[in-house]
Amino acid sequence: MSRFADQVAIVTGGGMGLGRALCEALAKRGSRVLVADIDAEAAADVAARLVEAGGTAKAIHVDISKKADVQRMVDEAVAEFGRLDYMFNNAAIAIGGDTRDLTIEHYDRVIGVDLLGVVYGAVAAYQAMAKQGGGHIINVSSLGGIMPQPGNTPYSASKWGVVGLSLGLRFEGADLGVKVTCVCPGDMKTDIYKNLTVVNLDKSTIERDSRRTHFLLPQWTAERAALTILAGVERNRAMIVFPWIAHVIWFLHKVLPGLIYWISLQRFRVFRRMRDAYIAAH
């Protein structure tokens, strides 16, 4: 029997991409899945499909940038099911661009979702799990949370914060039965580019041009990523970093920081040339 069978799991951002794939994988393993998303229609669609396939699922409309929304979601899950076993803090947004073109409001928006949203979810779940004597919190960061990501500093700053939160909380929860895992994926084939906002760059070409500077990173499907994440969660891994080349790059960042500095600088120069060309054309 799967370790996830008959377990109660919340997945934020569950209406699309990696979140949807996690919901599907959990439901197949017998979990009772709460599909949480700011897009109520998308969450309801995923939950309905899971139920139709024989699973147990419920859609929850939530804005994770609002502390009260997140606390209410966790409280209602515990009240309805008696406990919360897994909390997947997955939802995120991205607003990128040369920092000269970004506003503080851009930073507020990204940090409010990508960092504070995770903090709200992790703290609410942690307190509930500590009280019940166990549970597992999974915070989704990014390769951009352990590596420099110029041109996307609001997102990267948030994701670095998620790593620090996760590793610190993991030690705090160890004696309380609460496990904490941080996930740092590389590039994935999801709707991230479709939903991405990049200031002073043409959205129609951003995915193509971004891939040019990520040529070493294969794009995993959300389904493959979800399976990798659940396998790491079963083993209670502190950090789940994938694909394998991401491990190599992360290692090089630690032992040869000058090399990664040079590569990151070259990538950003490509980005800046694209930005300058866009501004000149408009």
C-alpha cells in the first residue's frame, strides 16, 4: 500500500501545471486531495476529474497571498477530515525584467505570493501538524532559489527565502514529528511561460529566448516532476533538486562560484540585449 493512501493533502496551485500533476499523482495513490487555487474554476475542474477517476478530492478557492484565506483553508481541512498529513506549498507567480524596469509593486506582488504565501501555508500547517503529532510540509522553491537568477530577481529572492524557511523549519519539526522538504526544480513544461510577466520583453518570444539560455537544462513534464517529488517525499529528503544536471550546476556554484558568476553574467547580457532591442522597437 502506498504511503500516501488515505492521507489528507492540500496542494496550492493545484489547478494547473505541477500542482495539477501532484494532485493527480496523490489521488492515484489514494490520498484525499484538496485542490487549492486562486482560479476556482480550474480547481473545480481538477477535483471533478479526480473524483470521476475514482479518487477523493475537493476544490478550495484560496488566495495564498492573504493570510486569513490560508489559515481558513487549513482550519477547514482539519475540521472536516480530522487531520492534515501533507501540505504542498506549490503556488507561485513570476514577474521578471531588468530591475531598472521593475517597480516595488512588482516585488510586493511576487513576494506576497511566492514567499509570504508559502510562509502562511507552512506556518498554519506546521502548527496543526505539531498539535496532531505529525505531518509533512513540502515547499516548492526553484533552481532559482539556490542559484543566481538575474532578470528575475523578485522570483529568485522569494525562492531563496523559501529554501531558508524550509531548512530551518525542518530542524524545528524533527522532534515534533513534522517533516519538511524543499523542492528545487529546474525548467519544466508547464504554463509558466504563458503566465509569466516580463517587463519590456515580447511575451510571444520569451519562452524561445529563455530556452536559449537554459540549453543545458532539459524541460521535464509536470507529471515526471510530480513523481520525482513524491519519491523524495517518501524518503523524507531535505532537498529535492532535479534534473540531475541541476545537481551538477548547484555543486559547481558551491565549489567554482567564479564559473557560475561568469555564466550568469553572459546569460543576463543576452537578456539585456533582448530588452534593449524591444525598447528600441517600441
